[in-house]
Amino acid sequence: MYKWIAALVGYYYFRFPGAILGYFTGVLLEQYSRRNFFNSINPADFEINLLALASTVIKADGSVKKQELEFVRNFFIGHYGQDKAKKIFKIFNEQVKNEIQNIEKLSKVFIKRTRYETRLQIIHFLYGVANSDGKIANQELDKINQIAIALGINLLDVESIKAMFIKSSDNAYKILEIESDASDEQVKTAYRNMAKKYHPDRIYSKDPAMIKGAKEKFQEVQKAYEIIQKERGI
């Protein structure tokens, strides 16, 4: 929108050269406003909602396991510090814990205020929660899929993240979102696409937890590509 308005204003005053200058000025304005928009989510809302989503996954199989609680606790302390994590848990326990969590409502703040790449990190975190006791129950998988749908995550991306936690013979291919009979060129293209999608710079977030998650996923993509390279000798 900005670029076309700026182009029209530029053309009105300076004709064709002004239109070109106005267009590119508008592009820069759009990029700036988009980045500010995605960074405008209230940190408290982000952290509380993230904790609430983790809670729904932990409760999904009807059993609240110590390992899962410790994983979440260590995650928040490790990324936000002891004092801030304590405040987050206090707010959650006083205001959110005993409420029935509405996944659609919890996801709405992320849909409105975060980039798609940031929401991928949320799914990655939730798989980490489910896997913290050494296995992921079917109910937990169903709950994560439900959350992924609410967050607008496509199925291929969900399967790619899932393959980082549930191992199988074709995991490397699943992570790159391709079939095992893909050509060498398709493998290279898939790697480039996934590396761009999962690069930490793509999340436009200052949240340390999301940045760390992005780095971990980026490393998994690189490992998957290296495995296929070694298998094929490419």
C-alpha cells in the first residue's frame, strides 16, 4: 500500500523519476512498519500464552509428568532468567492455570502479532515439551497438531519439525520436506528453501527462547542435508 501511494505522490510532483523514487521509498516504509508490527506483541502476553500452550500439551495424555514440568521450568529460566521466569509462573498460576484453555484464543495473539517463522518455533518448543519424558503420546501429537492448525502452520512444516523428534529411516528427507526418491537437484533446492525458512534472522523476534529454537531448527536442517549428501555422495 505505502509503495503505490508514495509512487503516485512522487509522480504528481516529479513525474516519472518521482514515481520511481516514491515507489522504493514506499517499499522501505512497508518493511519498517511490518517489522515493528511483528515486534509489537506484548512480551508478557507472548510468554503467558506460550506457557498456556505448553500446559495444554502436558495435560493432553491425562498425566502431568515431572519431566515435562521440569523441561518447561528449565526452558523459561534458561531463556528469561530466574526472576522473570518466577514472575511468569506466578501470573500463570494465579490467573491462567485453573482456567480451561482455549487454543483458538491463545493462538490468536500469535497469529496477529508474530511472523510465520516465529510460530514454527512455538511448534518446535511444544514438541520438545512432549518429548521431554522420552516419548510422545498420540494424544500429545493430536494436541500439537490442533495447535499447529490454530497457528496457521501447514502440514509439511509440522511433519518436518516432528521428524526432528521422532526418528525414522527417512527423517532427513522429511525434515527437508521432500521424498526419498527426489533428485539431487531437488535435494539441493529443498535445502536452500528450508535454510531460508528456518534461518534465525527470519523470525524478527528479540525473544531469546524463539531465537534459540530457530538456531536449533536451522542446525537440524543442516544435519539432514549433510546426511543426504553423505548417502548420495553429492
